[in-house]
Amino acid sequence: MGKKILVTGFTGNAGHQVALSLLDRGSAFHAAVRNVGKAKAEYGGQFQYVPFDLMDPASFDKALQGIDRVFLMYPPNACGPEWIKAFVDNCRNKGVRHIVYLSVKDVQYMPFLPHYQNEKAIQKSGISYTFLRAGYFMQNFNLFLLDEILKNNRIYVPAGKGKTSFVDVRDVADAAALVLNDPIVHRNKSYTLTGNEALTFYDAAKLLSAYTGREITYASPSSKEFQHYMRQKGTDPDFVKIAARLHMLTKYGFAKGIAEDFQKLMNKAATSLEQYFEDYREDFQKDQE
Ligand SMILES: NC(=O)c1ccc[n+]([C@@H]2O[C@H](COP(=O)([O-])OP(=O)(O)OC[C@H]3O[C@@H](n4cnc5c(N)ncnc54)[C@H](OP(=O)(O)O)[C@@H]3O)[C@@H](O)[C@H]2O)c1
């Protein structure tokens, strides 16, 4: 029997889309989850679940049984890079032959990000890899930005007039599925995945207003205001700090670069922000509260 793919972060934003994309392609994979019962109840029996906790090395052996390729994501704020290293070392010992790692655009210039160390650990392991260095996910609008959009009709991030080349996580997932199915071609390569236009959050607010039929504004707080407000709302302080830093980079123009890697890999244009808002229109309706 052929070996399979392990998809980590299956219950999350990116991992789930990777699973759907692999399902579409008819690729065999296991869905790595911390709680199999909960995942089954939520996502049904169409997936083959395997228990996996990045912070529990005792779970690695079983999760890697029959696996030769891994889609690896770093759970934000859950654990330090040492856990990724421990898992990657285990992958090497178990004969995993390729890791597709979900990284961050321009990570090579941001040693303060855990992804920087995670990439280094994967490179050092000697396992063949592909780094998908993704830009700012469009799906942030329907996840971390959603509460303010629904409650206060505003986008609340400290990015000023900086532009972002928003990428749809479904595109990232399609690229991951492509690479996982043909890893040799993409051996030890890094791809920068962005959308095909750079827009400000003012532009995004205008578009979102058009798709929701109500006025959504961009609040443009300072970094200090953002951090204070998000912390007093109860958002994890580590997340707030990283989010403030990343949006400040956006403010100073570092998030606007457009890469052609997606177009080259997939032979089609990246999803536009309009298309994303159209597809997720329901998420932004008030009755979602
Ligand atoms: N947001 C962006 O704009 C952006 C852009 C580029 C790259 N990224 C990167 O993408 C990643 C985030 O992906 P995402 O949005 O898919 O995250 P997400 O939706 O927050 O999902 C996190 C996933 O990690 C799992 N998880 C948490 N702790 C775990 C543990 N100890 N062991 C195993 N799994 C665990 C969660 O499973 P449970 O259900 O068990 O909690 C969940 O499936 C981050 O590394 C981020 O830096 C994000």
C-alpha cells in the first residue's frame, strides 16, 4: 500500500483547506488532530483521523505510521519552535521524505518570527522540503477581524495606509496539495504566495461595504491603541504583540510585494479580494453574531 500524507492543523484555517484540496485531488491523507472524537463530530466520517499533539512527542510515532509526506503548520501561540524541531527530527527518524511547511512571506528578513527558526530546523534535518511563504490571509477578515466588523462595522488593525497583497488561504492550500502530490519537482524550494494586487485596508473596507450593503470603515489605530484595545478585549497578549508588529511592517510598505509563484505553480491567477468577499459574503452578515 502506498504511503500517505499527514495534514497537521486539520481543524484550523489553512490545514482544513489543504485537506479539502487533497480530497478534491483524490490524494490519500490522514487528518492529524488533538481530539479525534471532537473532530469526527464536527467534520464527519469522511476523513481518516489520527491523534497528534505537537507538544506530546508520545503521539508522533502513531501519527507518522504509514506517512511519507507532511503538511506542517505552526500553531500560532500554542508552542515554541523547539516542538517543531522535535517533531521534524522524529519525521526524519521515521523516514518522512518531504515536508511542506506553511511559512510567512519575507520570513528571511524577520528572525523574530518562530517561522524563521522552524525553517532552519527543517533545512538542518536534511528532509526534503518546500516552504510556502504566504502573505496576509484574506481569511483574517472572517476570523480575527470579524468580531470588530460585525460589532463595530470597522476593520481594526494598525496598518495605516500600507498596502497588502492579500492571499486567499484556498490558493495556499491548492499550492500545498500540488506540491504534496509531486514533491520531487518542488524539492528544497521556497514559494512566496500572494494575491495579484496590493490594497490598503481602506480599499478593503470599501469593497467589504459593497459586499455587505452596510458601511464598514477602516479605523487605522496606532500600534499602541491597537495593543491596548485588543488586550482589554481579552485577546492573547503574545498574539496581540505579533499582530501589532506585522501590521506595522505593512504600514511601512513591507507587505505590498506581489509574487508570481502562485500563477507559475498553478497556471491560473490568484483569487481576488472581491472574489473572496463574494464567496464569504454570509460570514459578514450581522445575523452571524
Ligand atoms: N493569518 C495570516 O495572515 C497568515 C499568513 C501567513 C502565514 N500564517 C501562518 O499560518 C499559521 C496559522 O494557520 P491557521 O490560520 O490555519 O491557524 P488556525 O486556524 O489558528 O489553526 C491552528 C491549528 O493548530 C492546531 N493546534 C493547536 N495546538 C496544537 C498542538 N499543540 N498540536 C497540534 N496541533 C495544534 C489547532 O488544532 P485544535 O483544533 O486542536 O486547537 C488548529 O487546527 C501560523 O503559523 C501563521 O503564522 C498566517
